Amino acid sequence: MHSALPLFVSECSERLDRLETALLALERDGCEREALDAMFRDAHTIKGNASVVQSGDIEWFAHIVESVLERLRSGNLQADRQLISTLLPCVDHLRFLVSLATQPQAAASVLADEERTRLIGLLVPYLGDDIPQAHGIAALQASGNFWNISVSFAPSVFLQGLDPVYFLRHLQSIGRLIDLKTCLDALPRRQTYEPERCYLGFDIELDSVADKQGIEDIFALVRDACELRITPPQDKNRDFIRLIHSMPAEDLQVGEILVRVGALTADELAEGLRSQRYLVGQSESPLGKVLVEHGFVEPTVIDAALQRQSEMRRTVSQEARQIKVSAERIEELEALLAHVHHGLGRLARECAAGPETWLARQIPALVAQTERAIEISQDIQRVRLGSVFHPLHRLIRDTSHGLGKQADLLVSGGELEVERCVANGLADPLIHLVRNAIDHGVEAPGERLATGKPARGLIKIDAWQENEHLVLAIADDGAGIDRDRVRRAATERGMLSPDTPLEDADLLAMLFSPGFTTAARVTRLSGRGVGLDAVRTQIRALGGDVSVQSFPARGTRFELRLPLKARAAHDAGESSRRHTHH
Amino acid sequence: MPVRRLNVCEALTIHHVHELAPELIAAACSGDTLKIDLSGVERIDSAGLQLLALLQREAGECQTRLEFENPSPAVTDLIGFYRLHSVLEGTAGQLRA
């Protein structure tokens, strides 16, 4: 496994979340140049990082997504609902591929292949006919100015079974050959000519939106047996400079910066570094100078990288040093600390029974320090509620589209931090409640307009802290719960006799009974009578509870209330389970 | 002036250039008029094309009138891709000049 994989996975996940949010915003609010640029950069970075960890599938697919985003950015495509509906599953597919990246070879690759084929089918109209082969890169729109590729092949290539024409023709899979000059200058006189040696060189103008690495990859098989210079179009150099200036602050070497933005390939960097080492002692040769001398990078791009590097170093040194650690490692650490704490407790009791010694006096301080360490490790494991809310935006979009409805999500309190297990435990109940809100609450646009409401429904999630509790309110502005239907359904299920008087709150509480549903039909989303019962069970497992209020024609509001501390939640959950068993 | 005719058959590839080159080069440097028929070339690769380019240049040096005749589709395709149409013109242009 590549050592950078864990970092790659966490980076990609963040970028894919951002990309998804941006796509949803694009559909809702329309195009903004900066947002499109940012989306393009995210896709581009995922592609670049995938190439660093040698994950070809992700690199290839990210390239396709990047290509569509590029066409969107350049105005060749409109961000309509259909396109967004195609791109969102592409983001999901990338997430899936990223999740596979850490697993041993191809556990679910068949699934991935099928999904890729399906998505490519959907993308065809947006990319034209030039979907590349899985190892290639998209050939796309004419860009107006061209890559220059100068390549001379080593004499041995013919005997290695490699024909230059193969590589040159392959360039056509990533773009259009504008010009090709065959250079015969190296062809010797007949006296020294050896028919099996190659004397050919080429100067090529290529119109392609592929990146430098993509072009170099075409020559991968013959990379050590050719001299290759790839000079980007002028526009591209401007793009490199722009990308360099928009890179997030990290402590990077100039070479890494150039590779990340695609101005330099990894092989070129390696060659530059080799030359630099060779030159050390002869004269002072900074890498930038060597790269310019080799014709790998334009001086203006080097200058931009140097400038950004010094800015980044300033920023990085100002920021607190942060590292990414997996949750499992911290849980492991916490378990160990708990063990030490327990041991110290026993030691303290043993010592208390004996004579007072130096050791016995040290123990209380050690116990206190261990407790503090446990607290810190618990703090580290806290996550923002925003991470639980994030997927709901997409859920609302997909669900409401599926039902011919329109709805927006407004959240507050995403900055609150909760323990990871609380966040995990909240995910499913929130999904249930939000789906319910759209399926049962929010009315179809025509119906809403007829009753004087805006066509788009609104679902609000507010989270706040009350003493040692976390409270979440999930409210919609839909039709409200139909009491008559609840009563009818409860009567049909024998839970209620028709004329039993019942307080409103008690009637609504029946919604949480196991197997209860008012849905006349089972839809893909609800009606199976597992939703609210499951929500209550899950919230109770976290030591909390759920209540509901509903107002006809004004909407429904669920309130979840649970302890902030997982330990307290766990204990409460245990006691409620014990209570149930009695 | 005697006209010498040569046919190149089937394959003009890395596997055959070693064998074909000596005779073709000798003919190209004979100073005679040389017509090389390429209609039978079913396969050609870059090594073969490189040999044709060398023949053209050496023929020019040796004042040999070289014409390539009836290039097969395989030949015109590769020549076209490499933008080396001038090779197929033989030495006609050079010697006139």
C-alpha cells in the first residue's frame, strides 16, 4: 500500500464533500465563475493526488469529471438539472473508488466497473465521442493554442520492439495533431547507417486539454528510451500560475508545487533533481534554474512557485501544527489510558492500606494526569455536527426530485462538537426524519402555491446545547400530520378503539409505535412502518428521546434531545434497556 | 540510360530492413535511373520508412534518378501520418534543380 494512502483518502473525502455541496449550490443558485473554478480545482487535485498514490482508476475517472467541469467552466455546457443529476453520481462513484483504494486488490472492482460503464454512458453527451480508454485521458474541445512536444527516440527502440508511430498515433487519443514534423537530421550517411537503429525525431503540435502528465504518460513505455520535451500552450502557463496562487498552504518544495499543478511531471522532477545533484559543486544551481534550462518549465511559472512557497511557509508556520490520525488509533489510545487509570486506582487502594511511602504520595497526581489524558483523547474524537448534516443536502435534493417536489434545507448549529459515537448515532435518525418530511410533510409545488405557500418547501434543522444536553429540532413547513388518518390507522391496527378520547400529544406519540404507518401505499421512501419507531429506538440508544409537534397546514417539528456525553448516553441507554427487560 | 526496376514485396519492417537495405542502397547509389515499386508492400513500419528516406537522400547525393512507384495503402498511410510525402517524390525534384 502506498504510504500516502490514508492521507489521500481523507483529502479526497473532504474534496468530494465540497464538490458535492458546490454541485448542489450550482443547481440551486446558478453559475458563479469562482465556484466553477473551485470545483474544477478539486477534481483536478483529486486526479493529481490519485496519480501520486498510483490509483489509476481514480485518476482516470477524476479526469473525466474534470473534463466535464472544464467544459462547464468554459461555457460549453449548461449546468442544468440533468447534468447535475449526472455529475452527482460521479462524485459518489469517486467516493466509492476512494473507499476501495485502501483495500487489497479489487474486492469490489466488478461493481466499480459496472457503475463506471453506466456513468460513462450518461457522460457521453457531455464529452462528445472521445471517451478515453481506461488508461488514457479525454480528448476534448479545441483549446485554441497548442502543446508542443519534441521527442527524439533512442537508436535502440526498434530492437526493443517499439515503433515511434505507435506512441505518436496514441497522442490522437488525447487530442488533435495539429502538426507533426518528422526530423531526419540524425539519419546518418549510408556508410554508417544501421537499418535496425532508429534515427527519428519529431516535433509535434497537439491540441488537447490533457495535462502534461497525461501527455507524458503516452510515452510511458519508451520514457527511458527517448528525449521528451513537453511545452505547454501559453494559456496553460497562465493556468499553472493561477493554480499555484490558489493552492492551500502546505509546506511544499518548489518541485512538489509544480507537480501538483501539473506544470511539471514526476519524471521531469526526478530528472531535474538528478541534474541538480550532478551540478552541485560545479556551480550554484537552484532547482528552478535547472528546470528552466531543461525546458521543463517556463521561468514565470517557477517565479510563481517560489513566491507561493514563501507565502505558504509563512502561513504554515503561523498555523498550529496539525496532523490527521484515524479515529481507531485514538480509540485505542483511550482504551489504553483507561486501562492505566484502572491500574493506578487499584495501586492507590493497595498503597492506602500500607505505610505511607513516596510512591503512595505520587499516585493521586498520576491518577489526575491520566484522567486529563483521557479527557484530551475524548476531546480529539469530537466531530462537528456539520459533518452529520452534510449528506442531508444531497438527500433532500435527490428525494424531492424523485417525488416531483422542491425543498431546501436550512441548518444551524453545525459548528457544535459532539462525540463521534453521538454523531454516528444521529446519522440514520436524521435521514429518516428528513425523508419523512419530504415524503409526508412538504406538499407538491402546485398544492403549496394554491395554499399561498412558496413552491419550494423548507426543512430546518437547528441544533443547540442545553445544559448537558444536545437538542436537535427538525421542522418542515408542510401540511402537518393528518390526525384523522393517524386515528384511523391506529384503529385499524387495533391500537385504539374508535371512540377512545385521546390527548393530541398521545395521538401523535402513536406514530412512534412499532410497525405504525399512515401511508396508503409503500413508497421507496416510507410506508413500511419502520421509520419513526426506528428513530426513537436509535435516539434512545444514545440515551435520549424524541418528541413531535404538528400544526395543520403549517408543518411538523420533531425534537431530539440527548446527553452530550457518550458515557452518560451509554449508561442511560443501558439503564433504559434494563428497564425495558423488567 | 538503363532503367533499373526493383520491387519491394510484402513487408518493409524492422524484421526485413537488415536484409533489404544493402541491395536497395547499392541501387540508389548507382547513378542510374531507379524505379522502386512499392505496390506489394503490405506492411511497413518506421524502420522501413526510415530506409525509404535514406534511399531518397543517398540517391540525390549520387545523382541517381529515383522514383518510388505505386505506393501501397500501407505506405501512403504511414508517409501521410509522418507528413513525409516528399520522400515519395524520389529525386525528381532534387535533380531537376
